[in-house]
Amino acid sequence: MDVKTQSLGSPPAAAPNARSSDSWAGFVWFIIKLLLAVLAFRVFVFSPFSIPSESMLPRLMNGDYLLAAKWPYGISRHSFPLELPLPEGRLLAATPSRGDVVIFKHPVDGTDYIKRVIGLPGDRVAVIGGAVVLNGEQVPRTAARQLAVPMSPNTGCAWGGKAGQAETGEAGETGAPLCRYTALHETLPGGPAYDVIDFGPSRADSLAEQVVPAGHVFVMGDNRDNSLDSRFAAAAGGGVGMVPQALLVGRAELIVWSTDGSADWLRPWTWFSAARWQRIGERL
């Protein structure tokens, strides 16, 4: 009788521990699935990048944060947030279009660079007097005009610009510091059009005709006299030469945030006053 009463009593003490273990296992599995989903999003869909220089002015400014589409040119080991020891080459490889703004790994030091695709495999590219000559024909450019770029802690006025104050109708508020550059509107074969900045005569204004090798692209910055690109031989921290398509990371798509560099992390209200609100949401 005593034995039967004991067997019908409370559940064994081990049961709560078992339920606790199941709960922790479920939580850990949820975290693993979440991390895998985030990784898959960054590898196959979109990934964030920041602009650290003025080589793509006026389209992109120092302090812009953008999303890059990862799928247009295929997936490679460079698509991953960390450099993994994976084989070279790309899965579902595709060639960029002329005019695409692409992010790629520097051929020598592996740094992320962003430039505009000018020449495709087989194209003949030259630069004469600062004008791009593609397959024997000069890329059309409109007459020069003045372009005003707001100055801020992260955007200065390079040697080709003229610093001054904003006037009525110019970028920024009246009296705000501006840098005025000479700009031209360039149109590539097929229709892509964009503004470029021209400082005047410089060492970057002349390049003998070169043929873009198979599996490569010829890229240039929109700030033509302040960009180390395919006009210069590949060197660590410098030019990139002809860029292998295997090094492409993604295509710039959307500006999701932009700051003029005046924010102070210890003063939260400056996070908003430093934002370039008019740039947020711009498609590239």
C-alpha cells in the first residue's frame, strides 16, 4: 500500500530540468536560424556600405550610407561579410552594364572601392583632354556648368573648386559654405547619363587607348580629377587598373542615410541636425 501511494505521487524531479533544457535548445536554435537568415540576406540580397571619400562626387558624398544589391553580378567569396577561404569565381555570374555604380574589392589590397563602369570586356577605352573615348568615339558631354556642393566637416573644397557662400537658389541655406565646381553631363552608349566634375588640366586627363580584357571592366570615378581608378595601374592604396569581374561585390542601389560629419555621439540631438535629409532615399 505504501509503495503504491509513492508511485502515484508528484512527477519525478528530473521533468522540470528536461523542460528547461528543451527551452534553451529552442532559443539557441532560434538564434542560429536568425543569424543564418541575416547572413543569407547580406550574401544574396542587400548589404550596407559607406562612402569614405569624394571620388564619386557629385552623385555620392562622403558620409553617404547605401545599400548594394548582391545578386546582379553573381555570388562569390567576396559576397560574404568575412573573407572565407572559398574557391575563386562566381556563381550565376553576369556582366555589369555601362553606367552601373559598382562596389568591388581592390585587386591588390582587398579594400572596398566604389566606381562607375565605363568599359566592358572588348571595349577600347582612351581619355583625351579629359574626355572619355569609347571604341573610337568620344562620349558625349554637355557644355560646362557650375555645380555647388555644400561644405561640411566631411566634405571640403578640393583644389579644383572655389569656396564661397551660398546664394539664393543654390544648394544649402543662404550664407552656408559651398564649393563650386565645373561639371559636365556625360552620356554613355545605351543611355546612362550622369554628372562628372572636372577640375581642369591634370595628369588624369590623358590615357592611351586600352582594350578591356575578357572578364574585366574599366571603371572611373565621377570626380574625374580626384579618383584613383582604371586609368592608373593597380597598386595598394592607389589605382585599380582593369578590375576583374570576379572581384565585384554588388551594385549600388539606394542611399539609406547621409551625414555631414558634424554629429557627436555624446550629443544625440546632433545625429539629426547632421543628417542630409534630402539625400536619404535617393536611387542610384
